Amino acid sequence: MGLYHSVNLAYGFEIPAKTDVNEIDRALQGQPYNPDSVGYIVVGDCDHLLLATRCTRVDENEFVRLSIDTLAPPAEQAAWDTALHQAAVSVGCPDHPAPAWLVIHNYR
């Protein structure tokens, strides 16, 4: 069995790990394919499940410089908040945490 190791920066929140990923796939169908589309990230062996947008991979032995200017303007972030909330509601998770910038270290 191989191991997968990655570090990403994404905007989103955690939903219950027991949420059916096939249901998430159905709920997210039909979105335009772009960096601002809502998707999901399975962390570990489904230890955590995230709904997220604007996912940026951080390559091994690299870094990503973050400042308020490199994140997102308020209007863009508000659109992401709405899209993430709609996705969460459509998969039965209307009472989700507020979206935030997440650093995701995934090792499985």
C-alpha cells in the first residue's frame, strides 16, 4: 500500500466524516470547473471531510506566502460563503461551522 502526502491551503469547513461522498458528488454536479468551484477533501482515511474552494497545493520543500492581499477580496469571499453554504445544505449539513482558511496536511 502506498502512502499519499500533501499540504494544501483551502477555504472551507469540516462536515461530518460520515457524509456520503457519492451524495456530495451528486450535489456538486453541474458547477463550472474552475478554482472557485466547491469540492470536497477527504483527510486521512476519512478522519475528516471538508467542503472547500480555492484549494492551493503547497509542494514539498516549498512555501506559499500569505498576506491579506493574497487571500481574497470581501466580495469574492462572500460568494464563496454562499456557494459553500448551499453545498452544505444540499448534503444535509445546514448547521456547519463558518468558512475559514484551512491548512490541510493530508497523510494516508
